[in-house]
Amino acid sequence: MSDCNRIAWMRLRLLLLTLLFAASPALAADRTIFLTFDDGPLNGTSNILDVLQAEQVPATLFMVGMHAEANRALLQRAKSMPLVTIGNHSYSHAYNHYRHFYGDTEGVVADMLKANAVLGLKPAVHARLPGRDVFRLPNYSKDDNSLGLAEAGREDPDYEFVAASGFWLYGWDHEWVHEDSGKPVQSVDLLVSEIDHLFGYGHFAKPGKLILLMHDEMFQDVFDGKAKLTALIAALKLRRYAFGTIPDYD
């Protein structure tokens, strides 16, 4: 092969590689994943904090006030970590009776404010409502699409009053699902594949930004939680995803 042909081939190869990387959702630098963990502090929270510290990636822990009261050492540890944002996930988690909880607007607001006091948070507070995939942000609003129109209509005043009380509400784009026991459903490989495909389609609340919902109980030792979370973060790093923190979401 002549020098001219070799140079032409190298240029063509470089162009093809550039196009391949540009087309690959896993290698796009402007695509960001927001790791969020709900319901802590619980068994599993300590493993999450260990992994976040070791991997030096940011995350948001949406904590439940009553759980924080019972695990103040974990709350303080999380608050001491610069890459961790503490969010409000209510005081009671609706005691898992969501329809009853959202039938009392003043009660919902009071529950969220009580969690602020326990967690030491002041407005504007980053928050996630229990059991509801709802966004109420200054420049974006979205209701929970899993609810029927009648139920969504009944609950809308709750969302609006909570937002007006100093809360920025965040839902999610995808979930690492767990069984009732807390055991993760998807393998790490399957979850990463799902994330890759989602970025290929790009149907997110905010373009190029995926909020991943997880729960602290998934990362207990009995589920090999520390290894699974480490493997997830390593796989996402390998695909060159960026990691964001909820305060930088807007």
C-alpha cells in the first residue's frame, strides 16, 4: 500500500471510529446518570456510602425521617460526604398507604416539613414524594403516568401545595426494580443494557439526563449489595457516562 493510500485509509478509519462513537449512546459525554437511593437510612445504606466514597461518584439519598431518627449515625455520615446530597422522602413514607396519605393535603405537607426538621434541611429542599413519580420543578412539571386521571386529579393539590411549601420534587426515568424482600430483580448486565437502550431512544424528563431510582434495602450484604453497586458504577464508567447530582439537574 502506498503512503498516500495508507494515509487515506487511516483518515477513513478515524472517520468511521468518530461516527461510531458519536452514534453510541454509551460513549456520549453529554449523557448523564443521576444515581438516587430511596427510603434510607436502612440496612444497605452503609454499603452504598462505602461504594460512593470508593468510586468517587455523586448521588442523592432521599431519606425517610422516621428511618433517620432510628439511624442518626448513618444520616450524619451521609451528610459529611461532599458528593452525597440528602433529599427529603417524607417523614412516614405514607406508612405505605398512599391513597389514604394523599387524601389529606395538609397532612402531606406537614409530613414533609416534619422530615425537614429531622434531616436538617431548609428550603429549597430536593425531595421525592413517597410512591409517586412526580416532578414539580421551577421549569418542569410532570404527574405520575401510572395513576388514572381521576386519582391524579385528586392528588394534584397535594403536589402543588408541597411544591409551594419549599420543595423541588423529583420523579425518575428508570428503576432498578427489587422484590418485596429487597432483592434486586435485574442483573447488573441487564440494567446496563436497559440504560443503553433508553439513551438510544432519549425519552427522559430532561434530554440527556437519566434519573435512576434505587432503594437502600437492595444493597444489603445478603444480596451482595456492595459488589453489585460497584459493578454497576464500573460498567457505567466504562461506557463513559457522566454522573450528576440532583442540585445540578436543572
